Amino acid sequence: MEETRYVLRPVGVVRSSLVSRESCPKQGWEGAPEAWLEIDPAFADGLDGLSVGAEILILTWLHEGRRDVLRVHPRGNPDAPLRGVFATRSPDRPNPVGLHRVTVTAIGEGTIGVRPLEALDHTPVIDIKPVLHQADER
Amino acid sequence: MEETRYVLRPVGVVRSSLVSRESCPKQGWEGAPEAWLEIDPAFADGLDGLSVGAEILILTWLHEGRRDVLRVHPRGNPDAPLRGVFATRSPDRPNPVGLHRVTVTAIGEGTIGVRPLEALDHTPVIDIKPVLHQADER
């Protein structure tokens, strides 16, 4: 069963006021709101060490993304020339993994407040990583 | 079949001189070599628009990572206190997706040269994204 090696296990879900793809900012810094991550209790031990004010990277599964598309109009602008998805941040891509840099605003019982986050309500969370300035900013 | 929604499709593979986890730098900037990404021809159209000198993010599947671990000793140092995996960049995590910021050094027929990359030879590539300075560096 080769395929089972590549099955993601959502570790939580985004809770956000953003409920439609059309209403989402393209990127967090373009006016995205504060949101909450609800972490599955089975994975809560993995949060140990995160603190308010930390900068983190959230990896999500962009469940409304189209996986059969290899070229897109950047930012959904029909006037922009088609471009390979790997040269864009489109949610449409073979593996629709979203990457979001946010600041932790609150930590609760199995929940994390973050800002700004442009992901839709109910988007599955697949990973959280701390920002490492030397690795991520060069 | 809920699970099929979360199955990753590798789009390529890392070719590198790094062949054992023990020999890998923890992060790219810690002396990692140049490497090549071999992209599956079925996904090659997605590369359109990438160019030499571009800064990109590579998402990999860290196939030697342990998925059943929620606390680790940071950087594998047994003297460091255990910490939740979501507060570390350990390859051991529920979804062992690696994130690597690199510069494109060459573009060939279905291949991309990148530097520096701390991923092992044969590591599956699941996504490539351009760095967006406003989104990724804040």
C-alpha cells in the first residue's frame, strides 16, 4: 500500500470569520483577520513550548483548491498571463498545502489564537512550525 | 472515502549527495549542499515561470520522520528538555512535511538546481512555492 505513506492526518481545524473563497484576502497581510486553530486533543502535546507572541508557520490543507491545474492566472486576474502553479501561491496546485506566517495571539485549552490568517473557516491544519529567522528569511 | 482527500501526490524527488539522516545538516544554512529536484514530467508544466536566481520554498515529505512522536529533544540533543514537535522543526511530527528555503541555481529539462538543501537523496517533493517577501518575512 504505497499510498498510505502519503496520507495526511489533520491535526486541527481553522475557525475563522472567513467563510467563502471569494471573501478571502489572497495573503494574510492584505487584511486577513485573527483566527483560532482548534487542535485535536490527540495532538495537543505537540503544542508544548509555543507561547503568545511567537511567530509560527501554519501548514493547511486548502480543501477548496483544484488539484488538476498546472497553470493559473496569478491572483485570479484573467488579464495576467498564465503561469505555472509552482511559480505562484495559488491554492490550486497538485498538493494544495497552504503556508501562512502568523503571530500567536492567545493560547487556550487545545486552541491557539493567530493573526493574520487568510484561510477559510474549517480549513484543516496539518502542521505548525516555529519561524527560524536564519532558515526562513535568509 | 474521506481519506483519499488527504493523499499527497509526490511531484518529484530530491537528488542529493546527502544519503543518511545522520549526515544531514539540521538546516540548509548549516552547510547543506546544492541539490537537484527531478520533477515528474506529468507536473512539469507547473514550473513555467521559475527562473535562475529565484528564491523558492520547497515542501518535502520527510519520509524517514517518525509520525507517532509529539515531544522531541530539540536538535536531537538529549540534554535539551523535551518540547512539543509543533514548537520545533524536527522531522519527527504527525505530518512530516519539510519546508526549505532555497535559491534556484539552474533549470534543466524537468530538473531544478537549488542551494542549499538539507533534504536526503530520494526525499519526495510535494510542492514548490515562490518566496513572497511580504507574506514570508514580515
